[in-house]
Amino acid sequence: MGGENQRPLQQSGNASERSPREALRDAIRYWELRRIWYNAVLTAVVVAWVAISWPHFRAAMAPGALVYLVVFAALANLCYCAAYIVDLPMQYSAFQAAWRRGRWGLWLAGMALATLLANYWIADEIYPYVR
């Protein structure tokens, strides 16, 4: 009868009480919703480059170019996964509560870096070689 007074463990914000599965679930729930916006912004960058410099990129609109576009999109999404490398350990740190409130900053910094890299790559590595 000693089990009658036992309460089930309640989820708390304490990092030491979180299971790896809960931390991963929380990370996926947070980052994967924002991946949609990440991809939308990078798509907008590419579309803007093509639209603004359309006569120049017309020659690049070939089926073979689609392969490069898919490869670059896959690489951009692989880079997005770097957020998990930071997020998961931070969920177990003493700064967990502050991290969960402020991890939008990592998303914003990553988004800015990805936008900068996409613009650089198009301007310096792709644009000059399209004929």
C-alpha cells in the first residue's frame, strides 16, 4: 500500500530530469518548424537573383542546372542541422531556461549567415560562369 501515495514524475524544466528523448523531441519541435522559414528565405534569395538578373541567368535554365540546385539545397539543409549540435547540449546545461527563451538568436544568426553565404556563392561562384 505504500504505492498509493506516490505521484508520477512531473515534467519540469530541470535539465537533469529530462530524458534524451524529451530533449530531442523538444529540439525537433523547435527547429523543424523553423526549417520551413529557413528554406523559404533561401529560396527567395535565389528567386530574387534570377529575377533581377534574368537575361544573364536565362542560359542557366536547363535541366542539368536542376541537379546543382538540388545539391545546394541539400547542403544548405545539412548546414541547418548544425543547430542540433548546439541545442542538445545546451538543454542539459545550467543555462537551459535562458537558452530555451533565447535560441531564436541562434536561428537568426544562422539565417543571416546562410543568406550571406547564398548571396556570396551566387555572386562570386555562379553568376560569373553562367554563359
